[in-house]
Amino acid sequence: MSEFNPAELKYYALIFGVILLIVFAYRKAIKKVQNKQQEQLKEKDRYKPAVQAEKSAMTEEQFNRSWKALSYLLLLAGVGNLYMAYTALKNATQAGGLWVWWVDAIFSILAAFFAFLVWRKRSKSWVFAYFISTLIPVFIFMSIKGSVFKISAMIHLFPLVLLYFVLKPVWNNMKVE
């Protein structure tokens, strides 16, 4: 078992801070959208008798508003993938660079491209392509010994968290190609 290194504490704090910021921003955006939808429903149903609310499918307008509000997180995940590709290429071109960094660079570039396609096409098939291209480096890093690789695997999971926050509210309304 590896020992605790105080020098790595700042990285752990940074990772925790980023996740905490994302969670708070996501919750705030969801609450804002829900409050706006409830206000619209109250205005429409002011004269109707109270009926138990059922979870209905989103209209095209609601989907477009939700997508516009949340899709920037998907682009942020793509930029994060490009940064991971940059660091992987930097590590691969150094003396003694490992083959795993080349694999990471290739799949990170692919993931950034797929994130752009998900944002542009709004299709579930591109989401699966993005998911797979992000998970392959994670599996490789987790199978190699060394704390550098384990930290890299954890860092590669953050874009998937952003993907979840973007797609959870709009998943049922996305196209299937």
C-alpha cells in the first residue's frame, strides 16, 4: 500500500474542489429549470382542478432550453479531454515515454471529437462513442501499477461526471441514430 504524500494533497484538494463546484452549479441549474417549469405550469393550470402530477416527456422547447443551459458542460468536458491529450503527448515525447501515454493521447483526442459531435448532433450513439473512448484509458491506467497512473485514471473520470450532469435531464428526448 502506498504511503500518504503531503505534496499530492494540493491535487486531491483541487480535484475535490472541482467536483464540489460542478455539483453545486448543476444543482443550481436544475433548481432554476424546475422553478421556471413550475411557474409555467402554475400559470397554465390556474383554473384547472388539481390533478396528481405525472412525469411527462419534455416538449421540444423544454428540451432545447435544457440543452442550451447544460450543453456548455459537455464542451467543457471536451476541452478537458484536449488538455488530457496535451499532457499525454507531453509525457509520451519525453525520454522514456511509455506507450500508454500514446494510447491516452489518441483516445483523449477522440473523446474530445465525440464530445463535440454529441453537442452538435444531440444523438445517443455519439454519447456511447464518447463514453467508450473515455473509459479505455481509464481501464489501461487502472491496470498499471503506480500512483501516477491511478491519479490519471481518476482525472479521466471527471469528464464522465460532466457528461452525466448534462445528459440526465435530457436523455429521453435525445435522438437515436
